[in-house]
Amino acid sequence: MSQETEKYIDFIRSLSGLDISVYDNTFLEKTINSRKVDTSSKTDQEYLSYLTNVPEEPAELLRQLSNSYSEFFRNPLTFSYLEQIILPQLIEKKKIRNENEIRIWSAACASGQEAYSLAIVCDELIGNNNTKINCRIFATDNNPNELMDAQKGVYYSTALGKVTLKRIQTYFTLKGETYTINPQLRDKIDFSVFDLLSDQASCPPASVYGNFDLVFCSNLLFYYKPEYRDSILGKIGNSLAKGAYIITGETEREILMGKNYREVFVHSAIFQKR
Ligand SMILES: C[S@@+](CC[C@H](N)C(=O)[O-])C[C@H]1O[C@@H](n2cnc3c(N)ncnc32)[C@H](O)[C@@H]1O
């Protein structure tokens, strides 16, 4: 890490108490460089002075470091495996064991798109399966603003590009230019703030004991340095039930390869703990 990057880390720590050294070096430096360009700062000294003197800039830098882009059914291949293989198998397993709950955690849910996509698939499968099994979905993020948006469940059409017309008609209500998730679906999800890097709890307190059948940890790991990725994976690993699944983003598969996980389908980004 360069001396300049360390200066930014020290500055943000002294200003806000936040530790941005947890971010992957390349990502951190790329984000700082992009802010330098956007603020027409020619040197690090100029940008540091901009950060110090323009009150909105530290928040803008932090906002860009905490990317919260998401969309419904973001990785269609993953959702297709879930819908056609993983969830039907889980339903059968629960029936055989006389258990009535599938436990799912969307561990960095941003403004809810991933959790609602899961809720839609579960609702359809359970409706078609004539079963008493319930899908309990816990959705967490460390950003309270994202969670507030998630709970509102209001989206522009750009987030719905991969949602079929039938699903839009069934699960959303169009009001003006936005689509609102139907309250029956929203009420099936338990939203709460949870920091995957905090030492306080190993799983969302609302879930009480974890024991998840499926955890989505998608498009978050690659922003962090390897030791923090390991810490997040350790936490999630401890919250998984035996034989449970963890799902990452498409470009994060490599992070789990060679670790204590087995990719269930080639290139699927769906892993099972060994
Ligand atoms: C790029 S979004 C991914 C959203 C969704 N999982 C997806 O794949 O579309 C990353 C999210 O991770 C959240 N996040 C980052 N660090 C986190 C942490 N330490 N604990 C919990 N959430 C975190 C961010 O607030 C953001 O909403």
C-alpha cells in the first residue's frame, strides 16, 4: 500500500472512526483515483485538501467505497439452479425429516432485490408444492439506509429487467413510475442491520441460532482484503446447517475455490460446505 493511501486511511479514521484499510488495496486505490478525477484534483495532496475542506466529500468517498448496486434475479443461472434443483431438494429433505422451515439468509441484501427475488421463488415453489413448509428469509446489511429502502420495497423499472412480466404482475404494484413489492411478500422477510465484520454476533440476532439452509453472500467479498473475506466466510460458515449452501457473486467464485467449499455445479457460484 502506498504512503498516500495510508494518509487517506488515517484521515478517514480520524474524521469518522471508520477503518477503510479493510478494503482490497486495488479497489481502494481505484476508488480514490476516481474521486481525484471527479474533483479535478491533480495530486494526492490536492485531493486530501479537498477531502479536508469540502464537508460533503468524505461521505461521497465512503459512499463510493460501499457499493450497493443490486438488481432482482441478478445472476439468472444461480436463480435457475435454485428454483429447479436446490430449493425443490430442500423441500423434499424437510418433508422427509418432518421439519417445516427452510432458513435463508441474504447477508448483504442492499435495498432488498436479492431477498425479494428469493421470496418470489420460494412463494412459487411452495404454492405449487402444496406443502406446509415455510421459507424464512432473513435479510441484513450493514447500511441502515439500504435497509430502510429494502423495507419500503419501491423500485424503478431498471432494477426489474430480469423479472418476468408474470412475476411483475403477481408481486408488484405499479404506482406512477415505480413498482412496489406487495406487502404479503414483504412481510415474509425479516430485515435487520448486521455487520458481517463485527465480532458481536455470528449471525443476525433475529435468526436466534442461525442454522441456515442457504446463505447469499453475493457481490461483497471482492471489496475486502483477503483476511476480511476469510473472517466473513468463517462467520457465515458457522451459521450454516449441515449440508447447507452458500452463494457468491459470479466474479467471486475464485475466492471460495480451494477453501473448505465444493462448487455444486460448475460456474454456478453455488457452494456446499465440505
Ligand atoms: C454490491 S451490494 C450487493 C447486493 C446483493 N448482495 C447483490 O449481489 O446484488 C454490496 C452490499 O454489501 C453491503 N456490505 C458491505 N460491507 C458489509 C458488511 N461488512 N456487512 C454487511 N453488509 C455489508 C453494502 O452495504 C451493500 O449493500
